[in-house]
Amino acid sequence: MKLHPYKNILTLGAVSILAAGLCGAAPATKRPNILFIMADDQSPYDLKMYNPDSILDTPVLDQLAADGMIIDGAHEMGAWVGAVCTPSRTMIMTGRTLWHAPGKNPLASNPKYVPAHLEKSSMAAVFNVAGYDTMRTCKAGNSYAEANEEFTVRHDSTMRGGTDETGSAWHAKQVLEYLNQREADKDSDPFLIYYGFSHPHDTRDGKPELLAKYGAANHSDPNVRLPPVNEKQPRLPVNYLSVHPFDNTEMTVRDEVAVSGVWKNRDERTIRNELGREYACSENIDIQIGAVLEKLKAMGELENTYIVYSADHGIAIGRHGLQGKQNLYEHTYRVPYIVKGPGIQPGSRVLGNIYHLDALATLCDLAGIEAPATSEGISFKPVLMGEKKTVRDVLYGAYCRRGKPGIRCVKKGDWKLIRYESPDGANTTQLFNLAENPNELVAEHHDPKIIALTHYTPKPLETNLADDPAYADKLQEMKQLLLEEMRSHDDPYRFSDQPDDGLPPVPKAKRAPRGKKKTPKKKSGAI
């Protein structure tokens, strides 16, 4: 009987088996495994299941969706740093909302908002205590390091090269070797595997054969002109612009000016090449996921495994004239989300209205584990089981780093409001009817020069309605709703036309103090 790797106690699984044996009862039903797959910087609109016009081939993900559920309304709540992946992954691990999560959050030093030692109630820690074997591979950094250290087996390294040794196949190798060792050890404990990739985040160095498929070239010298566009490359997105039409408070962040292969360029040649690189990296991820799923099938574990596929956040790559993830448009605020597993109706599709931070509560619910009291997420197991369509009616988003308050959004039903403001003069409001304008097109998308590039002619309602007198009441309604969401989420900032609510000055964000780094114990076979 094995001991828990962190605590000198029997695992809960061992205790239940022992109790069943002593009482003469049959062992409890086998608990489900969990495979949580995370891409880095992938818009849902890259995938055919969200964008039928996409040319990206992902047969493994397509089959996963056919065997499980697609969630259309999955969101990443936002960020208080330019590296949006950091709060995103922190919220996944802890189940905390944006302003209650540890890290460079300006409220992090106040225990009223961010309790100490949240890593002890994070994903791996909770599943460790429940008797699960926990393993992770992912990029290094830009996440919640202390929570990552709770995984019993951990192989993190940033791999964005164009070979199997330096790219996504490296992450697959870590998972496959772990599963091989479980087989050799005849390990029957349930497992939680966090299977993360470093791609398609830039630098998007794809494998040569996949780059050729999408007509793209790895491009690292800004002084060398790219080859002309060709028909193998992805076409420009419907919401492509050559420049963002106004200051969104974050126009000089690294992603908008310094991504290798793009830099400040937004011309057709650059954007189509970069999308081709993105697709090459994404198809390779699909291939590597397939290798792990085949292994689980050969082990007889596939049908007892909940598989979640998502990305930490979306990405622009030319949409709205932007390149990065420091915005709250749907292409970036939303994330792809597929779930397959016991009890989930194959081929199902729902709105969901979930956040990444709901993952911890949901995985606990699926595994029959009590979620930690510190988790603020809502379990969407009822959605997965076909009992509900959504878990909330209203969705809130926030991004701020350089200029405060920065960017905020709120969604309810068909309507979405985005507000921008910074002390140096940025001040813009957008109101979209997403039923009529799902790509959030603005006046600039009606320019004949843009239409000639995108081959899409917008309809009259496919524009920003904030200045249209016919929608003045809806605008005020959504502004009030945004204020309510900012209050309920303890947002420490306000727009200049909002009541200040007596909020104290926000302290400069500091990194949460780190404890002494420990070396995690590893099961036999770990590298």
C-alpha cells in the first residue's frame, strides 16, 4: 500500500479499498482519470469547429469534439499584466477570480482578497490528497509556480522549436514516458495529467513539412522581405485591419511591436504568413495529442478518462489590426473548449458561459472530490451532463497594465460592451450585438480597401453601435451592468464617469512573496 508523496498518510483511494476489503464489500467504482490539455495562445477561430472557413487541419480535436462536447462560451477573465497567460493559468490552478488571484495583482498583498498559501488548495494539491497521481508538462514560467510545484511529477520546459526535440513532440514524450512507467509499475491509481504545450505561442517555428502545407516560412530577420502570399496560406480573417482604429491603452506592449516575424507590420503578406506558422504549430499539437490518446486507448484507460482541451487565451494575429492577446475582443477573450468523457453526450454543443477559473470546481465534481473552500469557480458538470445550457448569464472581462483603468467588457445575451480608458487620453466605448455582428466589426471594416482584402462585405449592423442614438438605452443598460460586475469582482479601478465608490488608491502591484523552493518528489521513471 503506497504512501502519499507529500504527506505520511494513506491515500484516500487506498483507505477506501482497505475498508471495502475489511467489510467484505466490492471495491468502489473506478474513479475517472483526467487529461487536461492546454495550448498556448490559440484563438477558437483558428479551429474549424468554431470557424468553418479555417483551413487548419486538426483531425484529432475534430474527433474529440465528435465524441464529446464543444463549449461555445468559454472565456479567460483577463489580466493585470501583459503576459495574459500568467493570471489565466493561475485562475485555472486556483479557481480564483481575476482580482482575487495571486501574482502581480495589485490586491495580492491584502488577505481579504487573496488568501495566503493558495497553492495548498490548488489543482494538484487537492487531487494529491484525494489519492490521484498528478503529473504535468508545460512551458516554463508565466504561471503560478508554487501551484505547479504541487504536481508529483513535473517536466516543464519552453519548447517552441521546429523539430521533435525542440517543439511540441517534447511535451508528448514526457506524457508518453510517464504512461509507460505507470504500465511498468502496474500503477492502478487514477491520474490527473496536465498536458501543456509551448506552441502556438510565438516564436512560431513550425516543422518544415507543416510550414510547407500552409505556405509559411519561419521569419526572423526584419530586414528580409517575406516571399509573396500564396494560395496555401490562410486567408485574412474577416475582422482583419491593417491598423487598430484607436488607442486601446496597450498599443506598445511587446506583443504589438516585437513578435519575431511580425514586429509592427500588419500587411497582408506578414499576417497570412504568421497565420500559416500558427496553423503549422497547431496541427503539430493535434498530432501530439493523438499520440497520447492512442497510448491511453492501448492501456484501456481512454474511456475512463475525462479529456479537456483548451488554450490559456486567444490571440489576434491581424484581427482588428492587433497581434497579441492584450485585448477583450472575442478572438482573444474567448478560448476553445472541448470536453469528452463518461456521461457526456457525443456530438453535443452548448453555450456554457464558463470561465477558465471554473475548471477546478468542475474537475473536482467529475472526480467526486470536494472542491476547496478557496475556489470561487462554478462547476459546469451539469452543463457537461446535459442538465443545463449555461452556468451564468453575465460575463465580465478586464485587462489593464500600462494605462488604468485600461479595458473592461461585459456580455449578456446577444450584447457586449467594451470600454477603454487611460490617463494619457484613450477613451473609447464599443457596443456590439453579437447575434448580428459576431466578429465585432467596426466602421473601418466597411472600407472598400479592407473589403478587397478580406473578401467580406459587412452588413449595416456589423459595426460599433455605441454612438447610434437608436441604441442609447441599451448602451446605458450595459454600462450599468459593467459597473455592477466591476463591483462584484472587487475591481480596484473605475472609469472617469463611474462613481469612485470611495475606493482607496491602488498600491503598485508586487509579486507575492515566495517561500523556499522545494524539489518535488518524483515517482520512479520520472526524468
